[in-house]
Amino acid sequence: MKVTILGGGGRVGSNAAFCLQCAGIVSEIQLLDANRKLAEGEALDLVHGASSLADQRIYEGDYERARDSDIFVITAGLRRKPDESRLDLINRNVGLFSEVIGSIKAAGMKDNAIVFVVSNPVDILTHLAASFLDLPPGQVIGLGTMLDTARFRSLIASELDLAPTQVRALILGEHGDTMLPLWSSATVGGLPLTEVEGCDGNFQRGIFERTKKSGAEVISRKGGAGWAVGATMAEVIHAIALDRKQLLPVSSLQNGAYGLKDVCLSVPSMVGRSGVENHLELKLWPKEEQALKASAKALQTMLASVAS
């Protein structure tokens, strides 16, 4: 399977490439970036370590060489300027993203290719890509709340002294201010997490607040997330490459789950070789379902502001 990472010279793109290289599942990784020398340098650095990791083709490329890609990963994005409003940043990123999508479309792509959006605001940009590309909706995926979910699980495990890989809990909705935690279905080792000693209401509120602030915490210390987001990106890509039918909180165009339509956000989604193959409408607590619908409404309001 061939994966092209657009924005592959940046922190997120290069960290994702390294995670893909370590796993050795995909056969080909192309890095594409506006800063071509940077992409060349990252590709060269990865190639130098190939003999210790996996037999893959890794190189810097362009849109023409990307035409036969199975997955297009879009990480390109702009940073917020001082005193710039969130909406202004969104509109600038929408402009850049539209150029990237236009270039992919102009160069051509396979009918069964997957477009995987990581750039922020991820839910808005996933909706834009789904609207612009001539692909079935399930073949356009956003990273959604994958990173939020990973942070959520890790924080729970750390505070309760549990094995991180045994904690299963989801964040749904927007990758942003209106995200919501699912405590109703959270488990550890297959047992209800809410029945674990210490996992009371105060603990739950504290963990969720820390989850929401995790991105800002990383930015304040190192300038931006890289390794964790790269790992979650690789998790989605491997679910596609191996046709795992894995339940993941990725963002995609909604077609009726929980009564949601014409909005991209994260709900429990089955991910396989065709992308998002199904949305699973699991039973939620009433307050969780209300929060999910409020998140969708907030995204639709934001989308209307961007469109205008």
C-alpha cells in the first residue's frame, strides 16, 4: 500500500512517517511538501534508518507521483498569528486546504483512494474535502477525536495506575471545544471503568478537563504535538491497510447516526479498506447524546460562518 503525506516535511507529517516506518505495514511512503528540501531531508533521514526497521520505499515526491497512492494524508496547515481570531485562522486554512485538494484532483487519483484529513479545523476541512472530491463519503476521513481519545485513555490509565492499552474509552463529537467523553461505555480489561475504585464523578470531570487542555499543554512546552498524533494517524492507516474493521472515533460525513446529517464529526466508526464502512449507533447516556448533538450544531454554525 502506498501512502502520500502532504505536509510531510512538517512535524506532524514526518512523525507520522516514522510511525508508519516502524510498523512496516505499508510498502511505500511519499513525502510531499511546499518546502521540497525539507521533505527531501526527512525522507533521506528515514531511509538512513531503513535497514534497522523495515523494507519500504520512502522518498520525497510530487502530485504527479502521488496519483497512484492508496491513501492521501493531508497534514498541511497554517499556525495562528498573534491577535488573530479563530475564524480568521480557519478561513486561511480553508484557503490553503482548497489549493491542496485542487492539486490532488487535478493530478488525478485512483477510484478507491482514501483521503485522510489531519489539518485543523479537521471536521470543517473533512466536510470541505467530502464536498469537493468525487469520492464516496466513506473514502474521506478526518483524524477527528483520535488524538483526544488517545490522550483521554492515557490520562485515565496514569491516574488510576492501569495499563494504558487495556483502557478503552472514547471522545466523540468535534475535535475542539465541544468534544464529549463517553463514560457510559468506558472499560478496562473488558470491565466497566466507572466501577473501578476512584473513578467517581470528580475524577471523571478532572480527567476530561485535562484532556481538553492537553494540546495547549504540549504546545507550551515543545511548540506542538507530534509523536502522539503520528501514532494515532498510523492506527487509522493500518486499519485501512489491513482491512481491520476497527471501531475508531474518526471524523466523516454523517448520514443519520444519532439523527445527524450533513456534518463531519466523530462517532463510533468501523474503518476498513474502503475507509469508513459504517457508523455504529451505540446506546449513550441521555446527557452524552445531548452533548453530541450540541457539538454537531456548533460545527454546523462554524461551517456556515466559513462558507459565508
